[in-house]
Amino acid sequence: MISGIFETFINNVLCLNEHKVENILTKIIFFSILISLIAGCVQNTPSGDLTSMTKTAPPPQELVLATTTSTCDTGLLDVLNKKFEETNNVKILTVCEGTGKAIATGELGAADVVMVHAVQAELIAVANGSFINRTYMMYNYFVIIGPENDPAGIKTAKNASDAFSKIAARQSQFISRGDESGTYKMEKSIWKAANITPAGTWYQSVGKGMGETIVTANIKEGYTLSDRGTYLSMKDKTDLRILFEADQTYLFNPYHVMAVNPAKFQNVKYDLAIRYINYTTSQQAQDIIRDFGRDKYGEALFTPAIINERR
């Protein structure tokens, strides 16, 4: 119908040109008709076509992950979580805090899933019903770092507790996280094994994350206990060196991921948490963990669980 109107209109215009219409008012009328026809075409465009053009993807679901600082400080989660978000239309809200605080966040139902590294604390939290589906995903080792000249002589220590005994005997500066993190829990267990209660001006508790603790130890030219991954990610920013790592039985540092129990907290996104847990142990995620850090630091910061079944 519209095409017919256009055809009639064009013929009329040609006809008028043949008669050399010179009346200005007539030309104005013709331009008005043209504008009206164009407007009519736009208004008659099927509404369904416009609707289909403006369709958008549904907003992403949000998953709250409470985790230890080492997974954040190293940059691992930036890479690991991105793949999951892209595949599942999910936005992960990451809460980076020490393992103790991360577990407490989950026990309050303020997270959907947690990623932590303190085995005994994890098992207690599972036993009290706060978490389910605890899954082993990766590991690295704790290391004792300090000044390159090693004033306490811990390089020759027989084991981790012997290294701490040497530091205490020399009263060399030791910087403790003091934040109930997995690293601090490990530190306390080593002092206990050495039968030492650290105290005095040589022992400083900072209550900070691993990265900030390393910075403080560097400034103080002191020793500290660190997970290997965080240290490697910061080694170009510090003068501290790995001085003791030989006690791999005691310093073994496994990471687990656990879902907050929906029977206890009905508001949590359990199905999404399970999807994330399954992803962390998938071949895709384990390959990311295996390779993360190699290009920048010359070695991986973590080892995937599929390589080693120790828990």
C-alpha cells in the first residue's frame, strides 16, 4: 500500500515538473506530503522487530566467595574466577580476608562458598554443620623468609620448629600476622612444637594480611612465615629471601573450597556454590592453577590437587 502511494506521488511530481509548476505554495504542500509519508512508514514498522532488536541478556547471578588473602594477593582468583563468570553468567563477589575470618563469614551465612587453608579449623566448621561439600583443590608450602644475611642462622635448621627456636634464641625480629589466618594458625603450631611462647620486643604481631606482613618484615629486616605463592608474587618488591623450606611434611599447605550449608542458611545460593566447587576441580581450572605464575615468576605459585592427593 505504501509503495503504491509513493508511486502515485512520484508520478504527480513528474507531472507537475512537466507543467513547470512555479507556485511556491504548491511546492511547500508537496514537501509536507513527503514528510508525512516518511513518518507514516516509520510508524507502521512492525513492533515485534524493534522488540527483538532491544532484547538483552539476563543480569548475572551473584556468588559471594569468602577467601584467604593469599588467593587474592597472588592474583590467582583474577584469572580463575574470570573463566567461571564468563561461562556461567555469574558475578563473583570476592571477600578477601584471613582464613579465620573467611570461615567466620561463612558461619554467619554471609557467603555462599569459602576457599581457605587451615585444615583443623575447616574440619571443625564442617562438624558444626556450617559447611558441606569440602573439596581439596590445590596446595603449596609455607616458607620462612628473612634477611639475606640470616642473622639467626635458620638455613641450617633441622626442621621448622628448630628454625623458630633459633630465631627466638637470637631474639631476631619476627613479624607475625596475628590475624587468625591459616598462616598464623600454622605459625602458632610451630611455636608450640618448639615449646616457645614468643614475647618481647623482637616479636611483633601486626594483624595484617600476608602482603602487608611481608612489607613490614622487609622494613624491619625481620623474619616471617609466608605461603610460598604470596612470597613469589612479591619477591621483586622485597629484599627478603626464602631461608627455610626443607620441612615439607610440616609446612604442607593445602587449600579447600566448601559450600555454606543451605540447611542452616536458606538464603545461600547452594546450587551455584556447587557449580563453582565442581569448576575449581575441573580440568580447565586445574590447568589454570598448574600454569599460574610460570610466565612471570618462573614457577607456579600453587600446585593443583589432581597432581597430589595429600589432604
